[in-house]
Amino acid sequence: MNSPDQPLPTFDEVLLCTPQTTAEQVGLFLRRCLIPCGREEKIYTMLYADELSYDVSCRAEELFQHLQHYKNTYRLVILCNCEREHSYIPSVFSQYKAHMIPQRPLAEIQRYLQQHYRVAQPSNSAASVFKENMCVGIVSSKRAGVGK
């Protein structure tokens, strides 16, 4: 948010981890992050890395240790659920831990995201379904099983 005109991360910069994420997927992601190829200064982010299985986490750590000597100026952010801070990945990378609290008010964060997720020409876009021609929307319910 410090650079409002900077685009949001692209698909190759973010890995959304689940228990089904494979070691191959994590390996490809870490290679993109740690092996230099060009002058791009991307910030790579692993979301919910605490969700990775034990086997995948072990292999990810081994690969990270092997690859980090290729590039000493990499930018890798690993986000985990604070309730699972004792799982493998958060424990291994605990020496780099930084507690993050949003520094901006919610309304400002929402305006920033609206700027990046609004479709400029909504005439033939599915974005016309969402409020204010947004290309992303969240549908939620306070009750479970209501078909949303």
C-alpha cells in the first residue's frame, strides 16, 4: 500500500498452501524465488504454509537450504496461522519471525483493494455481478448450509 500504483502480486509470486499442496508445487515456487533470473524484485509469498503436510514441509526446508546460496537478496514472506505456530514450517523459520499487525485502517485497505480489483470496462464482464464492478467478491453467510 506504500506504492498505490504498484500492481498486486501475480500468480507466480503467491503460493496458497493447503494440506494437498505437493512438494513439487512448493519446489517450483521456491526455485522461482531463490534462483536468480532477471532483474525483477518480486516479493514471493507463501500463504498458510503451516497447512503443508509434514513430508512436504521437510522437503521444502531441504530445498530452501540447498537453494538459498544461489541468491542472497531474495524476498520471501511466509504467512501462517498464529494458532499453528508450532507446526513444521513456522518452527523452522522462527528465527525470521515478525509479528504483523495491519498498520492502516480497514477502510483505507478496502479502498486500496477496490482500486486494484475494479474492472475498467464492465460492459461484457462478469464483474457486473459484483458491487461497483469489482472482479473479486466474497459471498458469506452467518448460517452454515444456506447454499452460498
